[in-house]
Amino acid sequence: MSRKSRGRSHHNRKVSSGIIRVTRKGLGFVETPEGEYFIPRSRMRGAMDGDRVEVERLSARDSHRGHKRRGGNAPAKGGRRGGDAGGADGAGGAWGTSGAVELLGRVSRVLERAHETLVGTLHYLDGLGVVRPHDVRIAHDIFLDPHIPTGHSAAEGAIVVVRITTYPGRLEAASGYIEEIIGQGDEVGMDLEVIARAHGFETVFSAAALTEAENVAQDDALLKRRDLRDRFIFTIDPADAKDFDDALSLDFIDGQAVLGVHIADVSAYVAWDSALDLNARRRATSVYLPGRVIPMLPPALSDELCSLRPHEDKCAFTVEMTLSAEATVESCAFYLSLIRSSARLTYDEAQHILSTPLSSTQQPPPPAQQPTPPARHSGLVPESNGSLADNNGGSTNPSCPPDPLPTKLHALNRIAQRLTQRRVARGAIEFESVEAKLTLNEQGAPTDVRLRGKTDATSLVEEAMILANEQVAAFMLSHGAPMVYRVHDEPYAAALEELLPTLREFGYALGGAPQTSREIQAILEATAHKPEHHLISTLLLRAMKRARYAPVYTTHFGLASTAYTHFTSPIRRYPDLLVHRLLKYQLAGVEPPQTMTRQLGGLCEHSSEQEREAEQATREATALKLCEYLAKRLNERFTGVITAVNPAGFVVREDTTTAEGFVERVSLSAALIYDPARHRYHDPDTGKGYRLGQPLTVVLRESDPARRRLIFTIA
């Protein structure tokens, strides 16, 4: 919860306000309607990361005078801020890679505090308790107020939650009292617990919610449920997944492909305003950390009752789409269903099937001998001409039932490819990302790192889910019904303009910054299979605005969709659960309760904020565990690519783990000169140096998991 600050308003001068974001180095940036302000350390006025602040513009001379007097740092011209070196936000560097901060300012007052409590380590200095926050963006220690008895007696080094009673100012330090003792810093799993607590995630369900989860009953009061247990339905998920909230089916009915997307019907068990619902509402999302999941719903629901586990009868919400030969949706139906998953596949297993050619017995017969399609449930396989043909699984022996899974997967893969092609043709952007998947032992130590990228198997599931989400959104939008949409606004033109020098440095002769999603996609396609592809893809992605939830649909820039929502993950996302409820009311012809519709705006905003917190926590936890993993490999050589260049040095993204480390300026040759315009260090005499996007070999010199920081030197 936030706290409003009191103070006299300023009537005689124009002021701007916004949320202040603080880097690891203590530098502040505030995005306002008139632009982004840079706030030096000396002009923060006690503001903390996330606070809503009022800012006053300073002249460059005033700012310079403040730096000279107080020793602050300002970003060099042409150095727009990103994250800090090795930072959890993945941006790398104390500054980003391009652009300039034109507005210099100071915080005139804090309007609203983002933190009422902080998580930190307790230390005693001359008998006085001091809590040092774990969030490196919070530069203020919290002194324990000896006049507030709490009943908590914590030892040196304890991890505690401190409630702030006095915020830092120009003339006073921050103070507070211990609200909770979490444990000692050396306990197993405490590092991830600290990250979870620092982001305000609830890690314990209320007693009322747990009781409801154990005694929950199915509610089908609005709509009847269809029995689909005779259909061949299957799930594809990560190997370590427990909450299976989506399943697929593909059937051939009256000569047409019918794609079924079956989603766990969580709303049948979680009633609006129930204890379960209120807990899920506050959490808004499940949080996935390395080796740990903080679920939105109690495990009795998320892992058991609602999870679409194989060979168990489950309640689902089905989107059934009849597709043309070109995989366009010709008709669509939404209904409650009862399903029984026939198979549970991991992504690797599905990819193995897709990588294995179908046997000759599984290929469709020649067109002249094509049998009349049965009414239901035959597998679809791609013909050599690219169309979809019917096949009963490929076996000619009726006493040996065929395995329909390979033919269905191959047919779904062909459909997914056509859906992808059509999305890109209409202007969708296809960003490719690689994420590190860590394996931890029982002590919470990382033992292995695998890189997970996009495959045919992941694309198959993704395309089916996108299509279902679009159909649900379009249906609700056409009826003007109350709804939660997923929107993605166009990026700021200035953010794209800042990328031009970088793109030109790589030799891409652009007349101007990309203006449309098609132009952005064209850049991605032009860089495909080139060393700089990942870097340019990352820079373009950073220039995008964040997608968010909203009760009114505007646009989805990234998908180039005319209507979009999130319907397919109600076990782990609260907006999806809301969408299920709203769709049920619309299908039943019943108005949703006003207590629900009145809150849609606030719930959308809260869910968007929680999503951001979850993503940030995941990045921090991953960076922490990668530092731990690489700490065993000090002085080893690694290959990587430079992802950010700034006056303090440059960031290198290591190839085998995606970990980012910093090469400090002091470790480089004194002959090298920093060139911010071209994002490089170069020697004017030899022409040699280091530039953005350059592959190179480095040596790991230091790993600091507590600060999530790696230090490299040039090999």
C-alpha cells in the first residue's frame, strides 16, 4: 500500500509529476508528460524508487553546480539510462545504449510513497538497530525507533520486515520498527524469500482461503456443460509444470478442421468476492522464480482440482474454432465442457515428435483414393502440397488402434505456421527471446543452466492461444459487454528515434526511425541469422511500451490485433479469471454484478502492476542464481557480446547462460576513448576498440550474488 505525503501545493510555478525510478548507482529518472527528467543523487529529497514525486526543472548550470558541490553524477550526453551493470532489469550498464536525457531536475516533494515496509538485514551499531534494505535501489538505511516496543527480538544478521514511521528528508534519517522476523540469511531458500518479500508478494494464503480450497464445490448455475471426454485432448507444457491450464484438440468434422482450445474452468470453483477470490485478486499473478513458484491459487486448486492432468475428468471452458484450408476462422463457439486429457506432453517431447517425419502409413492416401472424411475425431496431416488432408491415424490394421498424437501434432504445426505467417503479414512483430532455465538442488544451489528458446512446439501452443484470445475478445467487443482487454500502445516516436544511431552503426541504412509494426518486423527479418540479431531485437523490445490490462480496448501494437484479451491462463493470471466470468455472463444473457464491473478499471491497473513486479522479481532471482552458478567458474574464459556501452565501461552478455557482466573502464587500456555517439571505446591511433554488438572473449574475475553482479575482464 502507498502513503500520501502532506505538503503545500505550488500555485505559482509549473510543476511536473511522475514515478521515480532509481538505478543501482542512486540516479533517478522520472517519466512525465513533458519528457523524462534526470534527477542527480543530490537532488532526490529523500525519494525512494517507485515513489510518485513532483519535479522541478533545473538549468544545466544549476545541475552542474550541484554535482560539483555534492559529487553527483549525470548521464553523458547521448547516454540514455537503462539498468545498471549486471542489473536485474537486464538492461545492463549505468546507462543504456542510445539517446539523451534532455531534462534535468530535482524532486521538490514526494507526493505518494511506494513503500510502507521494506525487507532488509538487521545490524547493530553501538547498540542501535539499523536495517539495511536488500533492494539496492533504496539507498537509505532504516534506524529502529527505540521508543516503539514491538515484542520482536532479532539477532545480528536477521532478515526482517521493517515498517517505516519516518521517511528520509534533508535533515532527518529514515526510522521505523521491526514488523516481522523472516529468518536468518543463511537459511535454505531465504535468498528467494527475500526477493519475494521485497516485491510485496504474499507467500501464505489466508486460513479462510485454504478452508475454501479444501471444501470447494463446482458451480454451473449459469450454463450447461458439454461432455467432451470422448475427444482426443492433450496438454503441452514445460517439464516442471504442475498447473496445466490449457489443452488442445484437433478434429475433422464434415470435411473441416476443428481446433479446440480447452481452458481450466477456474471460475467454476472460485466465486466472486470469496476468500479464494480476494486472495487471488491481491496476488493477481503466479510468480515463477528459479526452483520456486508462488501460486495465485492454493495448490489444492492450482496443482490438483483445476489442473488439466491426464486421465482425469476436468471442468473446462472451450473455444471451438472451425478453420478453413488456409487456417482462417470460419465459425467459433464458446461453451463449458467436461474433458479428459489423453496425454501430457512436455515441450521437448512434442518437439521430438514434430522433428520426426511421419511414417509412410501415416501419410494421407493419394487424392484420387481419398476416403470420405468421417464425422469426427480423425487426425490431420499435411499433404505435400501444403493443404490439410484427413487420415485416421495411418494404420491399416483395425485391430491395432493407431496413435493419433503424431498426426495431430504435425497438422497443428502446419496450422500454427499459417497463423504465424498471417499475423506477420498483417503487421505483428515476432520477437525471439532466449531464457535461462536453472535447475536447483535441495539446498537451493544452481546445478545446471539450459537455454530455452522458441521451437515449433512452443509456437504451436502460442498460436492456438493467441487465436483463442482474439476470438473471445472480438466476441465481447462486438457485443459491447463489460470486459478486460489486453492492450499494447504504440511506442513513443522518440524511443524509436534513439535506436537510429545504433542501427546505422551496424550498417542498416534507414532514412528514419521505424514508424509501424511492419517496419519494426522488417528490421528483425533483415537482422535474422546475423550476430547482432539478438541485440537489435532486445533494443527494439526495450523501446516498446509495456502491454497492460484495460477495461476499454484500444489496440495491440505488437500483435497487430483488432481485439485481444487474456483468456487462456486463469490458474495463474487474475485477469483471465475475470474474463471467464464476464464471458459466462454474456453467454447466459445475464448482467454481471455491479460490484464487479465498477472495479474493472482498478483491477486492470493492479494486475498490470503485479505483472511488472513478478517479471522484475523473476529477473532478479535469475540473475542471483546465475551469479551463484558462475561463482564456481572464476578465472574461466567465456564468449559473449557487448550489449551496452557507457562511461563506466560496458556490459557483456555471456553466450551459454545469458548472464550479463560488466567490464569496467579502469580495466581497459588508457588509450581508449569513450565515444557515446557510436557506442564504443576506440583507440584513435590504432582504430581498435570495443563497440556495441561486438563478440568477444572475457574472463570472469568476480561474482557477487548479493548484488547480482558479475565482473569480467578482457581475455
